[in-house]
Amino acid sequence: MGLRPRHPAGGSRKLRLPQVVNFDWLHQMTGARLRADILAGLTGAAIVLPQAVAFAAIAGLPPEYGLFTAMVPPVIAALFGSSLVMVSGPTTAISAVVFSALVGEMEPGSPEFVSGAILLALMAGVIQLCLALARAGRLAGFVSHSVMIGFTGAAAILIAVSQLGPALGLASTSAYGIIDRLMAVGANLSTTNPIAVLSAAVTLVTVVLFRRYLPRWPGFLIAIVAGTLVVMPFGEAAEGMAFVGALPSAYPVFAWPSLGIGSWTEMLESAFAIALIGLLEAIAIGRSMAHKTRTDFDANREVLGQGLSNVTGSLFQCYPASGSFTRSGVNLESGATSPMAAISAALFLVVMVALFRSYVGLVPIAAIAGLILYVAYKLIDLAEIRHLARTSRTETAIAALTFAVGLAANLELAIYVGVLASLAVFLNRSANPVLAVGAPDASGDHRTIRNAELFDLPECPATLILRLDGPLFFGSVDTINARLRSLARQRPEQINLILILHGVGEVDLAGVELLEIEAGRRRAAGGDLFVVCHYPPLAERLRRLGLAVILGEDRLFRNKGAAISATVDNIAPDTCAYCDARVFAECAARPDRRIGGTV
């Protein structure tokens, strides 16, 4: 039939391995893009430096391990992942999971604790590589655009709230949720540091002005410098503020992870959770960034990149890493165009630790907070939210649900809930396909079947035309059967049925059995079932399921005209003789009582 793939004679189909590294972005590199990426990398390094130290503390690790994780995994993920602008490295969620996984068995900061965190990176990376081989990235298709809008909005609010305390110069707290953080800020407002507020405000205003009026300038870096310089004249009065502080002079070196740490059963459970959360974050961020940059995103390749980054990182004393929403947002807003920005950020971080440790230590945390507040604001796409609200109530509800769960619980749970809600909507739509009544529209030059009820078109008294838009499978047969029975009760004289399988993407044995039952009912009433299938692979699928044997080859058609002609021939002459509708062109050749029952 010519439907099967053909292979060279004497050979077999070879397994085509996916392209592991894609350097298409390198071929498109220009001098302007390289400069933009380098400047974005410089800004990213300035941002990740204090964050890496803070995240290491959250994970219960010495600060240098946060720096290691910000140097190695981002490079591997940028080279082997799919996103052009996403930045990987240490994150809040992963750091918190690492701490909770190890704190019951080991002392935070101890050599055993460090070895356990590195082993978790290796385990999580191996799990992610296995998921990549299983092409689990395809499951990211269930993370709909509406889920991403809700996820991004919740992430932006959470990021902004997390920076209110540092921007006001308040002492750090252990509060995690948005309500707890807002309450902690409210309870400590009396201790607000005016100098910290000034630093955050100067940084925020500077970046806004540069992004608006001088977008080609390194506005983020200039803003950080401005937020730092404005504090210096205050001298001792600013000593109570939080600064990045002195950095350790340490760099990642190759070392095999210790495999004899902790209980392997418990470690594997924690590693699996870390692997899933990390992939969930990375895929969600990658798709969000791809939407903003209007570029392609391969979720399965990103799974591979994240797995390789964690496995490689574990060999260089790194703890588990994933995509970072904050740093990816900064990277994008800084003008990054390719993975070179993330690579540059890692290299600049190495240089900063080597040469400018003392200067970087002078940067106020409030200045970093002001910059991140701007990034959080830019993450919210108000135009996209308004467009979604105008076009789909269902998708708006999914986005709102994802947003609410993200604020009330956490971002990981928000993704799960959003995906489940999208899946529920998908299943509901699949189980309730559209089965529309059609009729010929004689107003045009060509015969067109339109919605008879919508366009108020006359129908053949003996023939019902239905168009199915949706899958014909076990999940939808009950709905389709109920619709067929309802139409049969309403139109008992329309004993012939022309079923046009227009938008049927899936058909299974249950669907074919439904057609067999319907054909039996129609034939028992003196009519028949005629199936129109334009798409050759679908027609071949129906034949393989036995529909041609059940109905007969003369009841399967590739175009509506042939089906209508066969249907008209199946109508009793007496029926046509007393019919005034004459909706088909073929009706002209049928008996007409007005001319004595002859042609």
C-alpha cells in the first residue's frame, strides 16, 4: 500500500541517536551578540556570587560548595541543554531538599554531610540521564502555556517577597512561605535600615532607567555599582548592613564522590525527589524562557543536559543543581542571546573569586535585592495574562489555580497541580469530541459541507451527515454513542449516516466496535453507514482494525462526493419521489413525483 517506511535493500532501520550537543547558536554568533552575552555573563556572575553563598548555607554546606555548584554545572547544562538563556546552578528548592535529606543522619557542614550532598548530585544526575534515555522529556508537553503563566506569576511574587527583607535591611529569618515572609517583614519594619533602602532604591531606579533609555548599556552591572557606591559615604553608619562579605579562595577540583555515605535506600529516595524537582524546575523555566525569546525548546534534551551537569558536577565537588528562575530572568533581561552568557558567567565567577574577592565583598545585599525586584517585575507578562483572560476561561482558571498553589504552598506543587488540571481538561475534551450535523451549502461554486444547525441548511430527509472532530477511542465512545442515539430518536427517518472523520487523531478497537454497532442499527432500519476518511494513515489504521471487513470496502471513502453518491443510491426510489429537499446534486437523477415518478 506504500504506507510502510521503506529501507535500503538488505538493510535494517538504524537507531538514530539524538544530537547531544547543538552548536547552531555558535554559527549564528556575531560580534554584537558576543558582547551582549559577555556583559550578561558579567552581570550574572555578580548576581550568582552572593546567591551561591546563601544557597550553600541553606543546604547546610560551607560557602565554597555553593560557588563550585555555580561554576561547573552551568557550563555543562548550557552546552548540552536546550535553552539558549536558562542558567543552571544552586537553587533554593534543591538546597532545601538536600538539607532535609541529610540533616537527620549527619551534622550540617561536616565532611560526611558534604560527601552526602555530592553523592546526591551523582545519584540525581544518573536518574536524570535514565529519564533522558526513556525520553521522559515528552511528559513536559503536559505543562501547558496556561500553567507556565501561573507558575511564572507565582515565582515572580515569591521572588519579590523574598527580597523585601534584604531591600529594607532587615535581619534574615527562617520564614519560607509568602505569608510567613510578609509577616516577618511586617513584624520587623521598625528595624528598617534607611541606608539599605537607599541602596536598593538607587539600584532599582538605575536599572529601570538604563533598561528604558540605554538598553544596550550593561544596566544591571551599572546598577549594582551605583547601589554599592551610594552606601560608601555613610562610613561606619553602614556597618550594620548586610554585605556579600569575604569569599573563600577555593576552586573545584576533580575527586570521585564517596559511595559509602548514609543509607543507600534513603539516599536514592531523596535523589529521586531531587531529580524530579530539578527537572520540573528546569523544564518549566526553559519553556517559559523559550516563549519569551520565541525560540525552540527540546524538553528531552534539557533533561539530558541537567543529568550531565549533575553527574559532572559531582565529580568536581558540587551538590545538586537545576535551572534558576531568578538568574535566568536576569540573564534574559541583561541581553543574553546564547549559552555563551551562562558560560561567561561561570568563567567570570572564577575570575571574581580570584581577583576581586575583597571588592565583591563590599556589595550590599540590599543592592542585589533591588536588582532582583526588577527581575521579578519583568517576569510577569501582563499583556499575556490579559490575552489569556479574554480568550479562554478554562485556561485562565488553570493559570489562576497554578498561581494560587504556587503562592499558598510551593512552586513544585504548583506545577504538579497545574499539570493535573491541564490533564483533566485534556481528558475531558478527548472524552467529549464534537459531533456536528452537516449539510451541503449550495451558495458556493463547489459543494461544501457546513454545520447545518449553525447555518440553517436544509438536510436530506433520509440521510444524516455527521462530522467527528476528536478521537474515536475507548474514552470517547460513550459520549459519541449517546449523541448518536439522541439523533436517532430525534430523526428516525434519517436511516442513512455519512460519518466524516475529519479531526480524528486516534482510533482504537473500541471505536471500531462502536461503528460496527451503529452500522448494524442503521442496516436493521433499512439504511447503512458510510465512513469518509481523508487521511490515508487513518484509513489504513481503520482497515487494520477490521472496519473494511465489517462495513465492506464499498462503504469506506476518501472524499465526501463518493460517499454522498453511494448514499443516494442506497435511498429507496419511493423516498426520493416524495422528497422536495433535493439537497444533493445526485438527487437530479432520482425519481420525482412531479414528472410522474420518472427521470
